[in-house]
Amino acid sequence: MFIFLIADYGIGDPAFAEVKQRLLLALPQAQIHELSVPPFSTLATGFWIAQLGLNAGPDRLIYHNCAPRQDDPHARRDNEGEGLTYALLPNGVKVVGVNAGYTLSFIKHHAKVLRTVNVSRGGSQFRSRDVFPPAAAAIAQDNFSLLGETIDPDTIPEIPGDRVAWVDGYGNIKTTIPAHANAFEPESKIVIRVGDVVSDAIYSDGSFRVPEGTLAYAPGSSGWTMPDGTVLRWIELFLRGGSAWERFGRPRVGQAITRMG
């Protein structure tokens, strides 16, 4: 059993160890790999659910938790938060986690099954450790007795366009701009604005086909095959020999991006 644990606990946070401990109680042979997203970033969570779930890999479960508890602005009773869900992707990958913000936006049109999971929405401030692991483990072992109602994909937000989706370790900025949506000719000069910072860039069909020190606006390494069979690639901002993230003043995930030809 191979499990991706995606959560906003923070890099090196012992919360990851606590959740892994609970999952391993029910799935002692599991290999669990953790991925930390920024606090409350359902956009980054949804992006990585799709990137890790829709591409080739071993049989796996994606267990995710990013629950800002923003579905109700009023005071919470018993630490109640957004509900747990289950999705089955076309390649057999199972996805279990909280339906919050954009967590399911990137996979909602891919899912063969999209249902609620009948577990408590409250009971603990740390539901991903104290409440959800038994349900995730049961589903991982093909026990679907806790599944509830079908979720209408139209109730899940669409992917927000023209946003920062992720910043990798090299300072490359992954975006929610689909590569096929661009009408620029290769080597075209364009202007990119991220937040309050503006920079010249070159549209390239391959990031390294620009001189050192040049900002490239190009199809990146992230993407997957869509339900209609077309291959989706997301645009990246790449500063050869430097950091696009630093160039744009260290923008946060979710920051708006504006393009001008």
C-alpha cells in the first residue's frame, strides 16, 4: 500500500508523524510519503492531488487534509469542519480527504466516483489524526460501507485561472494557466505581472531555450491527460540562472498573474 499524505501542517511538523502513526495502525505495511502545502492553501492541495493522482505511478491512496473551516463563518460546535469525501480516479487511484475550497477542483471532471464519507465532521481539532484515518484505511482496503451521497461536481468550484499554484525548490512558479490557452508565437516578448511586480519575459516552448538571466513563460513539467484525451500542461515562470519567485517579490500561492503581449 502506497499513500501520499498531503496536508498543510508545515514542513517538519510532528503532526505528519502523528497522522502517519494512526494510518499505520490500520495499514501496517503502508509506505507513506508526505507533502506539505502552505497553510490553508486548498489551491496547492488540489493541484498536487491531481498531479500525483492522475499521472502514472503505483497503486495508491491520496489522503489529504487542508481544512480552513471556511464553509461556515459562525462559531464552530465541537470543532466541526468541512466533510470528508472519496473520489475514484480513472486509473484506480483513491482520493480521501476534506472537501474544502479547491481541494477537489482539479479532479472533479476526472472522477469516476465522487461521494461523501459518513464520519463525524467534528469531535476533534485534529480530525485528520483522531477521526478520519479509520475511514481512509477502510476505503484503501476496498471497504466502502461508509460512503454516503454522490457529490455533484457543479457544487465544487472551478479551478481559478491565472494564479500561482506552486513554487518549487528552484524558485520556478507553477501556474493555473493552461499552455494551450496562449496565442503567443515562440520567442515572443511579453510582460508578466504578479502582485505588484512587473517583469519582461519570453514565451518559449521549452524553458531552457532562453538566455541566462531571462525570464521564460513556458509550458512546464506539470499536467495530466484530460478526460477527452488531450494532454494538459500548465505554464511555468522560469528564470534561467535565478529564481522567478525572487524576481516577483516572493508571491504567495494563489496570487493573481496578469499577462500582456
